[in-house]
Amino acid sequence: MAVIVDKPWFYDMKKVWEGYPIQSTVPSQYWYYMIELSFYWSLLFSIASDVKRKDFKEQIIHHVATIILISFSWFANYIRAGTLIMALHDSSDYLLESAKMFNYAGWKNTCNNIFIVFAIVFIITRLVILPFWILHCTVVYPLELYPAFFGYYFFNSMMGVLQALHIFWAYLILRMAHKFITGKQVEDERSDREETESSEGEEPAAGGGAKSRPLANGHPILNNHHRKND
């Protein structure tokens, strides 16, 4: 937000293309791009050693598409649009990571509440703002200024791939939210049965009696009674 909140195109998206392709870049935009690109490269390398989930292939596609989009938007000087897109995605990601941390810490209620907020923000940003504002900005507005070229089609095609992945993940998130609202035990919809059984089988080696406790990504969820006894 510090990078884009003071920029005029944050409030008027037609200014994203004002003066294109000759647009200056400020240091904050440069560093935002470098940090974001490094982050997604790290995810792409680390996912091979992470727990394999149902959406493993979708995760690979998402990381590769994101890296291509960030790199291409930098070379094509789509930097104004790129910072808006990155900020939009980051607006919900930190909530998901926060929910994971509270889950591992055993703060179940806090985790569930943050997850609901994350689900709301995800739906609004990825299924409303992205297609009806951001994609409209990258698909419609450029044609008012210059003829379509290869970069225009390539960039928006990759944005379409991301949007399809957002719809897929929104479906999983809504399923988890429905379980939470109806009082059912909330589990990661991406987990396989084999993964859960494997995790449960490994727990006794970590500590006696752990298998009888509910698990989250292979870690026992501590309830208030257990935490008090500790």
C-alpha cells in the first residue's frame, strides 16, 4: 500500500496507461517488484519439498504464471498495472498465513475467525475487483490508446489463467467456510486422505498420545485443557 496509495492511477485506472510506453519508475516500484519476484521464485523451489496436496499442479501453474507475469510486465513497462495486481493479491495472502500460524499455535477460534475474514477478502478481491476493475483496465483501456500487439494478448492470457485458478480456489475456500458455519470440523480441502493417515501414523513417534488429538497439517491442535496442563 505504501508503494501505490499515493499514485494517481490507484484512484483513476485510466492513468495506468497515461503516457505509455514512456513511463518513469520510482525506487519503491523497483523494490516491490524485486521482493515479489523473489518471493514467488522461493515458493516455486520450496513447493517440491512441501506436503503434496490436491492442488499441487495448480500451485505450480500459479507460481509459474505469476513469475512470467511479473517478469513480462517489468520488461513491457506494465509496471503501473503490475503493482496494482500484486497489491490486490497481497491483500488477502497475509490473512491466510496469519490463520495458519494461529492454527499451528493451537488458537482454534482465532484461526477460524481470521479464516472467515480471509475468505471474504479473497472473494471480493479475486472474484470481483480483479475481473471487473483490473482486467477491465488491462483489456479495454489500452485499446483506446494504441492497437493491440503480442504483449497485450500474452499478458491478458496469463491474467486469464490466474483468474481461472482463483475460481478453483474460491470453490475450495467456500467449502471450508460452509463446514465452519455449519459447525463441522474444518479441514484443509486440499488434503488427501493418504496425507492425513500418514501424518497420524507419524505422530506417536513425536510424542505419546498425540495420535488421539486432532491434527492440522500433521501437527496436533492443542485445546485449552491440554495447554493448561502443560
